[in-house]
Amino acid sequence: MSKSSNEQPVGIQELYSPGLNADIDIVAVHGLNGDAYKTWTSDKGNVNWLKDANLLPKYLPNARILTWGYNANVLSLKGRTTSSDRILQHAQTLVAQLQADRELENASERPIIFLCHSLGGIIVKRALAYSMSRTAAKISHLHSIYTSTYSILFFGTPHSGSRKAQLAASLQKLASFTTPTKLLETDSNLLRALEEDSEILQNISDQFAPLMTRFHIFFFWEQERTELKYTKDYIVDETSAAPILDNTERSGISANHRNMCKFDSKDSPGFRTVVAALKRYSQDAPGVVRTRNVRAGEMLSVQGWHEATELVGGNLGVEQGRSAVAGLEGGADALRGRDEELGGGIVRRRGLRGD
């Protein structure tokens, strides 16, 4: 397990693996002031539903379950340092680390389902837009995260901002009055991104909007208020957490913002809704993502063809150029043939199932 200097787990952590039987990767991404483990662990019984044998692994035994840790702190208390990275830097790191982990596990084309709490959803949206744009020959391996992602479950993600981010900034100031300066530092980059009408948030939403039709999306909102010093209120209200959009699912969870992604038993509010969606997505994902990867390989091959012809025109002779282009065209033909074969297999399987 990798940890940062403040003892928070960072990077990709494997919580459960079925070994060679894995056919999907579930990746959990925590939010503001969150933790790769604690965000998904209930206070009652200290149960982490992502790895507990009676919870998620029981219902999805063929899923490899991962969590990704990063520094999302906005207060440096108890030895923790604040995050100096902005959303883009976190998104780039997520893509690089997840791609590296999957490559080493020989799972670069395995389907991905993301579980995102709060700010984690914003980072995943930015990460997918970043991965989608990585198509140049030298960095095309990063494109696989976008291609392989099948669905995303958002828990209390402020898609249109949250006025409570402004309140959080005020609470930082209150804390500074009672805490020695050397023990407390603040970094408002992450908080500013969550403010209502934030330009950063709007830009990420604009980048993600054209990609949404490729993913199965489930929005969850908190149905209980959170204790906030002298009052109780929703951290992210329903309209921000679960926008009403075509071809997306939405549901409330009877818990506050902090606890809405913590389940200590199969009877916990929201657990069965979440797991039923994960089972449904995991059954359909392999065939769809397999075809996507074939098509993506063909697209990247064609783009490589164009890059090679430019290089050929500038540096090689005519016969060498023709030979290089012929090799690329042969690779593209092979990919097309594989795509057709897989497509036929999918059709045949559907015919046998009667759907």
C-alpha cells in the first residue's frame, strides 16, 4: 500500500481481486477532504463495503475492486498537508496511474466502472475528457481509460456547484482563529472549483457533455442534512447532484453527504439500488467495451497512418514510403476483420439469449 507523508493512502489500491476471473474493474474515487479507505468505510462496525466479503464482492465476484487515493485536503491539521494540485493535475495523475496499473495486470482493455463521491466525480469527468484527447501515437495508451469506461455512479457530486463550498471557506477562517498558523494552511483551489457558477466547473461540464452518451450514468443525491456548526443543511442539493438528463438514472439515498457512500450491511439505505445497477452494468459492459476497443484501435491506426505519411514525405524515398503505408493499411484491415468477427459473435450471443 502506497502512502504519502501524511499517512493517507495515495495512488491505486486493490481492495478485492478474483484473480484470472476478473472481467471488470470498479474504481472508487473519493472527494474533498476524503480518504481512499475511510470515505467508503462506515463508522458503525468499521465496514468497508467495497471489500467486505458479505457486501460488494459477494454480488460481483468477478469484479476487481480498486480505490484511488489523492490529496484532497483543504486544511492541514493533525499533520496533513493541503493539496497544491488543481483538478486537472489530479485528473492527469488518475489517468496515468490507473493506466499503468491495468497495463501491469494485463487488463488494459477490461471495462471500467467508476464510483465517485463529491469532488471525485468532477475529477473523473475531467480525467475522461483528458483521456479521450490522448490519441497521438506516443501517448495513445492513455486513451484506453476513456475507451474502456462503461459507466459512472456519482454520489453527491456538485455538477452545478455548491454554495456550501463558500461556507467551507468560512469554516477555514474560523479554524484559523483557534489553531496556530504553523499547524494550519489552506489551499482554496479545490474549493473555488466547487463554488456555484464556478468557471472551472462549467468548463469541465462543457468538456464532458459531448462524451456522456458513451456512458451509463447514475446520479445519487443526499436525503439528509449534514451538521454544520450551528445549523444543518444539504451539502449538495438534489438539482446539482442529480441533473435531470435523458438516458441517465437518478435516486436519493437516505443519508447525509458524508455517509451516502458508506454501507455497513445489505440493508443499508441505498446499498441494494447501487449494487443492482453495478450488476446490470457489469453484465453488459464486456461485449460493448470489446467492440469499442477494436474500433479505437482502428481509429488510432489510421491516425498513425497519417502521422507516418507526413514523416515518410519528409524523410524517406517513394518506395520506402509505399512500403510503410502498405504495412499500416494491412494493420487497419486486420483490425476491421477482428471487429467484424467480434460483432458477429455479439449478434449470435444475443440471438441465443433472445434479446
